[in-house]
Amino acid sequence: MTTVVVVGSGIAGLTAALHAAENGCQVTVVTKGSLSDTNTRWAQGGVAAVTDPGDSVASHAADTLTAGAGLNDPTAVDVLVGEGPERIAELVARGVDFDRTLGGDFARGLEAAHAVPRVLHAGGDATGAGIQTALGAAVRSAGLTVRENALLCDLVRDGGRVVGVELDGGERIEADAVILATGGAGQLYAHTTNPLGATGDGIAAALRAGAEVADLEFVQFHPTALAAGAPFLVSEAVRGEGATLIDDAGRRFCFDAHPDGELAPRDVVARANARAMAAQNGRPVRLDATALGAELLAQRFPTIDAAVRERGLDWALEPIPVTPAAHYLMGGVVTDLDGRTTVPGLYAVGETARTGVHGANRLASNSLLEGAVFGARAGDAAARGGDWPVAAASTAAPRAAAAIDAPPFSRAALQRLMWADAGLVRDATGLDRAAAMLAAWSADTSPRSIEDANLLLVARHVVSAARARTVSVGAHYRSDADAEGAPVVPASTAPTQEVLAC
Ligand code: SIN
């Protein structure tokens, strides 16, 4: 019997695990927290997919390509949007209770850069929690082995092939296939919508095993994290329902950046926020949802409503302060369309992977869909086994940086550095400084040394990729270069990272 270890238990990991098991594999799910302690559980807005006869996969594909600034792999996009409806049906069959209209049809939300409302949601803004609960229950009832509180230490290799995992503490689990589904690395940044566990564990382990990574410079910053108390995501779906972004003067500034205003692609809106913040000495911009009314806000967005009210704000009565925060990594471990990395025996799915589906900027609510579609394909492929068609390639070491005397390493120092020098707005000076600091640091003595070493390794590759891409494109915005790479002199109204250093 084929043995499969899946590392990570969000939508991508559990979908892969269920598909592998349903194809006859013996599956072990390894996760460093509890089964439900994942980034998926935090997802609010929903899952984008074509479920309405008035919509089309061509339209969903076009929106995905436009948001990705032309750097998407069109074949991967076709797979994502084409197989989306089938995966939605599968989620429903596994018990995900998507919200419905009174007539029983799916309730579909509108989000930025979508031509039509196509975002399915559950529990209003608790979509991820609904999916996590249903998939967790399916994994338990299918009798898969689940190892909780088991941190991936490294991949076990034999003759160039991955043959298992080593857990913190030294235990090894052998497997014919290992599927990495550990999510992204939002903890690289001082301000993030991601949970504490988003430390790039799978990407770092794949790098150590010699796998190729790509597009790591494309870090998505969500435009609207609450700027009161701990960062908390305020879903794009709120703007989809009609909320607006205003500056201190009450002006809707997003139309200065794009004709679609608040519903422009996410990278455009995030930079528009930064620009508006720069013009008002760093004070957060405000999300005005007052026109939606208290009842709709509480019913459609119960999770956000509670978080806003916990912070002593009433968003039915007054606009709330918001600011960009690191949200999603478009790049990751390079895979084919079945999740195969460049190292035989090793698969990667979801935010850990780079299929090319997102290009330079992910379309809103395509991430849960990505987890479902490519998780299913990887689980099926691991069960099929067979040849390893991906050409062997590995990732070059990060470009050398000037030697410096660095202050001691700490996770907080790393997060501040990445925020300041490799954040929403970058330039050569900051990226060179970050590269030098990262090269000088070691996480060996850190109390959370495995996760911190993973963050440090991923940070070096993010910065190296950002230094190598000398043009501004999608989420990789350089204040010192335009889309063709020509030098630019920043205008006084340009977005700057300094003002975001709150
Ligand atoms: C959101 O609800 O705004 C986030 C959804 C996503 O990241 O696609």
C-alpha cells in the first residue's frame, strides 16, 4: 500500500489527505498544532468559484489573470477555475454549509477585481472555520492517522528522493510521498493577518531538500487590517458589500489609483492606502461601512463585527481605522499541476506551492479554491505514483550581501526588518540592507529555533528574489523603478514604507 505523509492540516492538506486515502493510500496527517489550528480557519471572505449560470470560467480566468499582472501561468489558471465547481460540490458533500439565499441558491458575494459576485461564504464571514470543521470531521471519520503537536524538523532523503519526514524530537515517519501543505510565511512581517504558525516551515524544508522555489518576492499585503489592537483582517467582502475607504478629509482616494476604486486589485488598493497614509503623516485610513447598517454588519460579518466591537468601536456608526498587513505569499515551492516539486517524492500544495496560478498578485478568494483544487490533484497523483516528470532544478543560494555588524537576532527584529525593507514598498537601498542583516543573523540560539530558522531562510530568499526583480509589478512594488525598470524619483505622494511602520 502506498504511504503518504501530509504536513499541514488546512484546506490544501486535508483535501490532499482525503483524496490520497480515498485512492487507497495509508495516510498520516502531521500538524504542529491541533488539527484545526490553521490559516484556513481564519479565512473570512470565502471561496471564489463559478456556480452561477450567468458566470463563466472564462470570466473567472480573465479576472485571475488581470489581478496577476500577466505573470500567471495560464494553464494553471484554467485548471483552477475549470475544476473549481467540482471541488465546491465536493466540499458541500463533505458537509460545508455554504450560506444560501431564501430560494436555496448559493449566496454569492462580490470581492475586489471580480467581474461578478462569485464568492461563496459560510457563517457570513466564517468561511474558513466552516471548511476546517467539515474537513477535520471527514478526516477523523475516514480514520486517517493524525499526529498533532508534531513540528516538521526536516525531510528525510535517500538518493535524491524524499522518503519521509523527521519531526522535532527525532522521530521519523517513512513514506512513499510527502505532501507539504504548511501554508505561507506571514510571520515574516511585523504586521500580518496570519496566525502565529505561519512560519514558512514547508518552504524552508523544501529549500533544505534542494527543491526549486520561485516568485517569493510576491508578498500580498491585504489593504484592510484593523489598525486598533492586534491586527485583524477586515474582509474584502465588506468593500464588496459597499463599504468605502476614506482619508482624514473623508475623501474616497482609491479612485485616484484605479477606476474600480475600492474594488481594484488588492495590490492597487493596498498601495492606495499607503499613499493616503503617507499624505496624513501615517495615520490609518478609514473603512466606512456605516451605510450597511448595524443589522447587515452583524449578520453578514459576525466575526468582524465582534472583533470591531471588542476594540470599543462601532462600525455601524463610525468609520474604522485600517492599514495594510502581510497576508499571502504568491510564491513558494515550484510544482507542476499535480503538486510535484523538483525533488522526487515531494509534493507541495496551497500557499506553500508556486503553481504559477496567482502570478504577481492573487485574486481575492482564490486561495481556498487553490487549496481544494491542487490539494485534490496532489492527493490523487501521490496515490497514482509513477514517474517524476518535473525536470530537476534547485534554487540558487541567495545573492551575496555586504558584511555588516548585525544586532542580535530575534523574531521581532526579523519582522521589523522585513516590514521596513522588504514590505509593501521596496527599493534597492532597503533590500540591500535587509540582505546584509539576514546574512549576518543566525537563529541557532532562538527559543523557537526551528520556526525561526525557517523564517530566516525564507526571508533570505524573499529578499534575494526582490533584489533580482528590478521592475515594479503586481505586489512587488519598488519606489525606485517603474514597470520597465526605469529609475523613478518618488513623488511626495508616493506610498512609503516608513509611514506604515506603526
Ligand atoms: C478577505 O476576506 O478579504 C481575504 C480573502 C482572501 O485572502 O482572498
